[in-house]
Amino acid sequence: MDILAREKAKLEVLQSSTLVLLTNSITILPYPPPSDTTPVPHPLSTHRVTLNIKYADTLFSVLVTMEHPLDFLVTTPHLLPMKNLDSVPFPPDYPNTSLVELVRWLITHLKSHMEQCIQEEEQLSGLASAIDNMISMNIISRDSYEVVLVGDKATLLVKFRPEKDIKLASLSEMVKEDKLLNTGGHFYVLKMVFRADTGAFLPGEFSIVFSSDLANMLPELANFSHPGFTAKLASNLVEFQMYVKETVDKAIMKAVDGWEKRSSLLLLLHSIFEDGEQAIPYLDSTTMSVMDLAFRTEAAKFMFKIELTPDYPAVVPKMTVFYTRTPAAGARETRDSGTMKERVFTEAEIGVAPDMDMDENEIVTAVIQLINQLCQKIN
């Protein structure tokens, strides 16, 4: 296998969104790890890589020889003993199996082995039957969960997608992941941990992980929690999953609605100032929560900041101005020369009366009026 074929095979694995639940859960490292004393390998030498796969919050490692056909060695045998693979069919298209298909084949057998281990634990029979019930009820699918038994704990990860289609995508996240076509989409993953000896749920290890798009564009989800989650789990795992899904879906749609309301105001402001004649706008287009308007007069330089909370429009935008005076030509500099000053406008200055809601046009008018006042006063 030449270098181009090796790099293409590795890229296919890293860009796949169907191998594991969470994106960016697979890393590929050269073997042995490079160091200052390691000589550069000969082009015709055997190339090996270590695949570190985060499966059900547990590290599953495989050493792969990048030759034709591919060869491998599981270096975490406590998760999947090599002898378990002796009696199963070869990977698809062997001996022409691709690296991505080899990884998929290994993860499939890892899951099967872990499910067998859980079924053999008497106290975890409820967990095994709950997974089967959720599959039969179409609450989850075979490829939307991961389960692992390590030591005295069993970990279950379940992936859900919001009930309604969300037409939001973060370009910055796409660039970060080097995937201009796929960031894994909008999803969230529930993590549940159980004691192997009693089958008891461990509420302290329960968590929800949102996809990078949702987490970065909807910052209010970072503090999402619900006190009823752990209590409901004690009675019925299937009912708990359905309850969590419904609750989280509502929270996501509420956050999306808030994002759209914030974007409506900020994009209106951006359209007014985008020509740069009055001010130059800087928009946080990811969260749609902050816009800076930079402008200057002969006497000072200004940065007018507009901040929207997740509670907008119920909560009036916070408006702050940062400014520094520009010394006049030939003037002597003082201790305060060039000092940045800050001022937060009160609701009265913005024009908000008690128990009064401002619509978008009123907020835009307030911003323009405050900017004009600043230009006149600090001049």
C-alpha cells in the first residue's frame, strides 16, 4: 500500500460519522510513536498505525498493519479478546477490506461481545432487556447506542436526534473538523452508568453530551439539567429514555427559537451598518448573541457592544460603550491619555419603560440614537 492509499484510508476513517456515536472519537497515530531518536522509516518498510477508538466512553485500541491485505492486533484484549474473532467470518471484501470497513467490523464485534458479557451478569439482566425493548419499540436503533462492561461498571451511551429538523449549521465547526460536508449533524448522547454487582444506576455519572453544532450555537444548552431525570430512571429505563428525549427535544427547540429571534434583531442591525459608513459591525454569527459596532470621531474611538441573553426578547439587550479619547494634534499627553473607558447604559437611557417590551425596530432606533448622542457628547 503506497503512501497515497494509506493517507486516503486514514482520512476515510476520520471523516466517517457512522463508526461511533460521537464525532472526533477516533485518532490514528503512527507506530511506533515518532521521537527525536527514531530514524525516518524507509519508504518500502512495513507501516503500522495505532487506532484509538473512544467507544462508550472507553478507549479501544487496535494496531493495524497498513499493507495489502490489512492485518491487525487488538491491544486492549480486556475489551475484545483476539480469540473471539477466530470463529467469525472475515471482514467484508477480504482480502480487499478497506480500513474503514475493518474498523466497522471490529466495533460490531466489540459491541456483540460486550452485550454477551452484560447478559451473563445476573444483576444487569434489566439493562439487557431494556435495550432489547427500546430496539423493538423503535426508540433506538442498533447503531444508535454503545454499551461496555469494564470492571464493576456497565456504561450505556444512547444517541438521539431532535424530533424536528433544525436548519442551523456552524461554519466554524465545519472548518474545525475539516469537514465542509458533515459535522455529524444535530444530536445528543445520554450517558448512563450502572453497577455490575447490583445493577444500580449511578446518578452521579449520568450526563448529556450535545453535538458540537448544538453546543456552540445554543450556549444555553451547556447549563441544561432536569432534577427529575435520575428519579424517573429508578423505576423504568424505557420510560426514562422516552421522558428524557421529550424533555431535551423541547429544550433544544426552545433554544433554536431563541437563536432565531436573536438573529432576526442582529441581522437587521447588521444590514443597517454593513456599508461601514456609520460604523463597522462585528457579528457573533455562531451564537447570535453579541454584536460590536466600531466607529470613530475626531475626538474619540468607540466600540458599542450589544449583548443578548437567551431570555431575549423578554430581557432587554445589554448595551455598553467602550471608548478612548484621541489626543488633539500637538496636545500634551496626560496620564489618562489613551485610557479605555467603559459605560453601561441603563434601561432608562435605552428607552425602556417599566413593564414595557421593546420590538426590533424600537431597539434599532435606540442603538442609532445612543450612537448619535455619543458622537455629539464626546467630541
